[in-house]
Amino acid sequence: MSRRLKRLWPRVVLSLLGAVVLTLIPLPGWLQPWRPSWVALVVIYWLIYEPRRIGLMTAWLAGLLLDT
């Protein structure tokens, strides 16, 4: 595993966990329609930033994490 990849995975995991936490934070009813899909936004960011290293499997695992 390359040095760059070793530095990348902790960032990916922490950002996905942060997105899950932001998704779970309750909001008042009037703000619910404007709640973004944080996990989807983070996955899209990583897919654009590192398309060769972050792929469909990461997106699938993030969705699985969100569903549990």
C-alpha cells in the first residue's frame, strides 16, 4: 500500500463518520426539508477527488453504514 493511500483512508473514514453523525443530529421540523444528504455529498466529494481509489464499493459501504 502506498504512503499516499495510507494517509487517504483515515480521512475518508473520518469524513464518512462525520457525515453519518451530521445525518443523525435531529433538526427542528421546519428545517427537515432542507436537510442535505451528508453521506451522499461526502461520497460524491471523494469520488471526484480520488476516482481511482474511492469507488463504487466505498459508496456501497457508506450506504450500508447509514442503513444500520
